[in-house]
Amino acid sequence: MRFQPASLLALLGWWGTCVPLAAQSIRDQLPEDAGFARTAGQNVQPFFEGWQRLPDGHIVMWFGYLNRNYQEELDISIGLNNKFDLKDDMDQPTHFYTRRRLFVFKVAMPDDWPADKRLTWTLTANGRTSAANGWMQPEWEVDEGVMQMNIGPGGAPPINPPNTAPRISVNGDTTIEAGKPLKLTASATDDGIPTPRNLNRNAVANNPSASRQPLPPGAGPPPRAQIGLRIRWILYRAPAGGGRAVFEPDTTNIVAGGTSAQLATQATFSAPGMYWLRAIASDGMLETAYDLRVTVIDRQR
């Protein structure tokens, strides 16, 4: 039976008279999936990014995460609230920066791992537990081309010549007193690919509507990676008892088409313990990480 517009409005009007009294006693509360930016109090959703067959034939599974908060960074220690089902510690992060982080780490799989067997990463934050399940479904196989299309600003990756990931090296001590600056030097080299895209300024000048107009805050999508070589430092793991690492500076400027970069920085730590620092060299489409474990001891008197 088809409702005519008048009949449909009458039905909606009847329904509206039946429910308000019951609804008035319900406290106004935003649903979990409401499209509002929350600064804190939300959980971290782990992501399975795909599996990759390395040149030597070994299989790795890639994982990332989404910290749903826009301001709150979370520390989740290895154990009950941050674990894999194969074993708790698979070199996953314990410090979670805000929003989406792609291809954060990979897990090397045993040679006899069945293709349909799942590897599960579970995170509990702010009272909510979430999990990511990875297995070797053919459609989820990734390579560097897939990574570039996801990490980069969009579009197909360079083919002729192809892009290769930057190389990175780090110099720095691995023991320091709490509160004292730790000097770190990171150096990166790259092939200069991808090259910066040329803007057709004549086309923009002849078509004013083609120029980018500013959007109100929060109206646009999150920014994608910018093409060019740069180095940045992040805290990958904090001590189980808590602690913060501050990098000054924490990144270099992006150099489009750059073939070398260097970052001299100082890291300071708020509390004793074992810190896992990560330097990342990126060309805007591929990234290479260098991990440095630092032991921070009590200040000597």
C-alpha cells in the first residue's frame, strides 16, 4: 500500500501525539556515534591496515589506530588494557596521539601461520574496549603502492621512476637523568620523489571559483600528508608508571623534492623509567621509522 503525502503527514502527526510524554523523562544525551568533536573522554580504536608479503617471503601484518579524542593523548600500558592474543607485547605503541594514525607498526608472522587465522589487538581506554582482527584475506594484501595512496595526499603513486622510502639514522645517548636535556641528532636521505605538483596559476586566474576558499573550523576533512622530506620525533612508549617526553624542536620544515634533512633536538623527560622514542622520516607518501630506547634515571644529588 502506498501512502499519499496527506496520509503520511496524518500518520506522523498521530505518532507525535503518542510519544512526547514518554520522551520528556529521558535526559538529553548525545549518542556515541554523533558527529561532534570531543576533546577528551573517548576511546582508542585499533585498526588492521592489511598484510604484506616482504621480498624475502615473510608475512607481516600492519596496524594503526584512531584516538577518537581531539586533544587528549592517552597512555595505555602493555597488559590487560593493551595486548595481542598471541602474546601481550607485539611492539605496539603505548602512547596514543590524537586522531587517525596509519601503518604505525607491523607484526612479523610465524612461517606456519594459517591464512584464515586471526591476530587480535585489544585496547581499553576510558572504560571502553575495542579490538582489531587481522588475517590474510587476499583483498587485504597491501604493498608500498597501497601505503602511498593512503598516507599521501591522494592519487596514484609515482611509477616512472617509482618512489622509495627515505633512509634515517639517529645519534644520541640512551641514558639520561630526569629533567636534563638529551641531545639527539636525526639524519635522513631521500630520492627526491615525489616531486611537488605544479599549480596551473593561469587556470585559477581565469576561473576565480577554482581558488580554494577558507572553510570554517571543523568543516573540512583532516589535512593529508604534504609532499616533501621531513623528520619528526614522537613518543612511542612511556614508562608503565607514566611520564612525558618533550622534543624541542620536534620536527623539521617540509622540503619539497628534498634529498637530505637533519634535525638536532633536545628531549626532556618528566619521570624516571624506560622510554621508547621514534624518529620518522617521511617524503609525504612513504615513511621510515627509527626507534631509540632511552633509560631515564632519578636526578643525581
